[in-house]
Amino acid sequence: MTEREMEDLLWDHTERFFGEPLKKFRRQPRTDVGRPDLIFETRTGQLLVVEIKKGTASREVVGQVYDYFGALKHEFPSRSVELMVIAADIPPERRVALDRLNIEWRMMPPGQFRAVAREVGYTVESERVLRGAGEFGEFGAVEGDYGEGNGNCDPGMYLAIVRDIDENSLKVEYFYDDGTPEMATLRRGSEGAWRDYNCDASVTIDFQPSQEKIKMLKRRIAAASR
């Protein structure tokens, strides 16, 4: 999921994230210090600047939102301006710093955004092409082809359940012939080729394995659960 998609969902469905609707004020406005992601107006008339980070909130985000605060106070000197940082992860020391500076923070993992997307019928385009087949969890099943052997991976074709998705990466759980599951991270390079970073090997992914292979995967999962 991209930050743009996270913005879309927050912008249109604040009540599902904050428990109350907020009035839209500006989105990605141009200022002399950059472009804040979203600006809302609260019920009491305050301006709320929301900065969204897809991954971990870095230390730079503190100075970034303070610059946005200054830009808005310069334009609206008589208005109260509040700040909020939203990220999938905010390290403990950064949370302390944000609290000390009266900047509200909330940790929202991609799964929370995906859940809202499903509820409201929003299509996450960046993930649609990465979804597998069959009714396996949230993202379906895929097949990884490691050819005749490369890197430190064994050769052959292996069925897996997609456990998590990012724009150019998959976290999958392979189920081998003996029923033993194993997690792996697959990432797509700039030229579109996939690589298994657990064993540093190239891999070709079939996102729509046949029904026969889907049945085979179900049998392997059943064997692993015994």
C-alpha cells in the first residue's frame, strides 16, 4: 500500500480512523517548507495537520511537522494549529519526543488501512496485481519457480500462501512436500524480476496457480496442521 492510498482513505473516511468525522481543509497544499499530507478542521475550529509515513517514522518527521506548523501559523496567525504523525511504527524514543512537543501520534499498520479499504469498497491498486489465487487468507496463494537452482535455494517449484503485501514485496509461507511451512520474503526489482532474499536467489512467481495445485496446497496445509 502506498502513502497516497493511505492518504485517500484517511481523507475520505476520518471517522473510521479517528472515531469522528473531520472537515476537509487542504490536501498536499504547497508551502515554502514543503507539502503537508492532510489538513483537517476539527469541530472546535482547530486546524489539524496529519503527516503520514508508510513505514517507521524517522527523526526528521519532528522537524517536518514543526515546519508545517510554522507555515500555517504564518498564514493563519489567529487560528489554533494541532499536529499529528501517523506511521506503521514509531520507535519509543520518538514517541517520547513527540509527546514532549505536544505532537499527537498514532501507529496504524497497513492492515488497518486494508480493513477500512474492504469496508468502504476502495481498491488498493498497488496490491491488486500481487494477489494470489484461491481462498487462502487475505491474499491468496502463489507458486514460486526457482528453476534448476540458484543462490542458496533448492531448485524446483513451490506453493505458498501470501501473508503480507507491499508495493514491490511479498511475505510468503511456503508449504513443501513434507508439509513443513517456511516463511520467505520476495522482492521485485526495478526491472520487474523477483528475488528471494532469504537465500539470495531469483524466482519466477505464478500468481494464478491452477486449481489442481490449489488442491495440492490445501492437502499440504492439512498435513502441516496435524
